[in-house]
Amino acid sequence: MGEHICYLFVNLAEAVIAWLYIDYLFQRKKSPLALGLTFSAGYIILYFLGWTESVSINVLGFFIVNWLLLLGNYHCKVSSAIFHSAFLTSTMAITESIAALCISAFNFSFDADINTLSVLIVMT
């Protein structure tokens, strides 16, 4: 149960960061309620994709969800949506890699301890 809460917290943080980033750069097409619902739906999908434990599915899903959120909710060009989705995806990948490096510095085996609650709390 603790794992689910940690992953939920991480997804919530990623959703808020993406929303703030995108909202700062682009003009909205929809109401705040519609934005909240679409971001919630997108990141709920990402939450469940995270349980596949496939890095490629998670990265591709993160990119596609953010790209669709940009195109559906904001006034932006397709090329701009691709760029900013790729930027958010790269940032997500880099921060997760840094977290993994930090954990490995404390002699944790990242692959072996990924489902250990104490490791997940440190990563969160």
C-alpha cells in the first residue's frame, strides 16, 4: 500500500509541475475545471502505466499524455507541443536518474530495492 501512495504522490507532483509549466507558457483554451479534469485523467493513465514497470512505455506515455494535454487545452502549434512535451519528458527522466544515483550512493541496489517502501519514500 505504501508503494501506491508514493507513486501517487510522485504522479501528483509531476502533474502539478507540468500544469504550472504549460500554463505559464501558453494561453488556455478551456476553463480551469476542464483543465483539472483533463490533467487528472491524463495523469491517472500515467499512474497505471507506471505499474507496467516498462521504462519505454512510461516515457512514451508521459510524452503522449503531455502532448495531448497541450494540444487539447492550450493555444499552441503542434511543433511547440512536441518540443515542450519532449522537454518535460527529458526533465522527468533526468530527475528520476538523479534520484536513482543518489540512492545508489547509499549502497542501495536500485533494481533490487525499487519496491522497498523506505527507498520509495527517499525517492519521493
